[in-house]
Amino acid sequence: MRNPGTNASSASSRKMLAQLMNLYQEKPSVQMFIEGFLTISAITIFVAFAIRPTLTTIGKLLSEIREKEAVAMKLDDKISAISLAQDNYRNAGDLINFLSDYIPETPEIDRATIVWETLSKNSQVSMVALNGGPVSITNTDGISTPTTFPLKLSFEGSYEALSNFINSSEESGRPVVAREISIRVVDEVPDTLNLQVTGDVVYFPRGEKFAP
């Protein structure tokens, strides 16, 4: 058995729908309103279900573009830094070559001996002894560190000659780090001094490994 309230509600709904249909057919303004409302509703549904994924995709693409632009800017900065480093290296080429000759990669004791012998002859000084110690390499894991070769030098000559020799040796291009210097009078030869220098010859292995 049907509920009287339900029947009355259904009848009322049918009546309102019939009245709306009559207004739709009889009045153009109502017709336009309903068609516009339905059109806007359809567009809203289309935007929500069809255009939204497209907008999400566009947002992701824009985000990726910004990230790639940031990476490109970082790469440009690195390229500029590398270019600047290359320019600085070229500008410092003469200084680098000078340092390479002034502080070689190996002790080069033979070369240094020739330099000191030449200086001593030009200064009228006799080189009476040259004793070198073992090579001690502290360079590890490819890290370049200054290294020294211990030696002991002994020269004889007059005070003036030894002074000239010392001044000349400072400009010889082969530095010696003196740890001990002694000067004594040579009893056997008048007006002659003996200069002994105990120190280290500096050299600079560049990124290489050597066994002790």
C-alpha cells in the first residue's frame, strides 16, 4: 500500500515539472535561461574532467623547464669558471715555467752540483765536499707536497770570495734550506775560511708517487 505522503510529493513534483515545461515552451526568456544554465553546467563538467589533466601536465612541464634552466645556469657558471681558470693559467705561464725550473720535480743533484761548481769557480772558491742523503718522499695518494733532499756542502776561500759565492748562490735558481752553517779558519792555508752548510734541496713532486 502506497504512502499518501509519498503520492502527494510525487504528484507535486510532476505538477512543477509540467509547469516548468509549459514555461519553457511558452516563454523564450525561460528557455534561454535553462539552455544557458545547462551549457554552463556542461562546460564546468568538461573543464573539471577533461581540461584539468591537461593543466596538471602543463604545470609539470613548466616545473621541469625551470629545473632545466637552473641546471643550465649552473653549467654556464662552471664553464665560465673553467674559462677563467684557463686564462689565469695562460697568464701565469711564465711564472709556472720559472717555478718548474726553480723547484724541479726531482732532486736533480747532478744539475745542482754543476751549478755550484760553476759558481764556486766564478767566485774563486773551492768546493771541497758534497755529501747527499737518501731521498725521502712524503707524497702520497697523488697529492703534491714539497719534498727535500738532505745534503752537506763544504767550500773554502777568502772571506770576500765566500761572500760573493753566497750572494751568487742565492740567485742560482736552486734553493737550499740551510739547517746548520759553520765557518772556521783553515790553518794550513793563510787567509782562507771553510764554509760548511748542512741543509736540504727543495723539490716538488707534482702528482706522482715514489717509493722511499
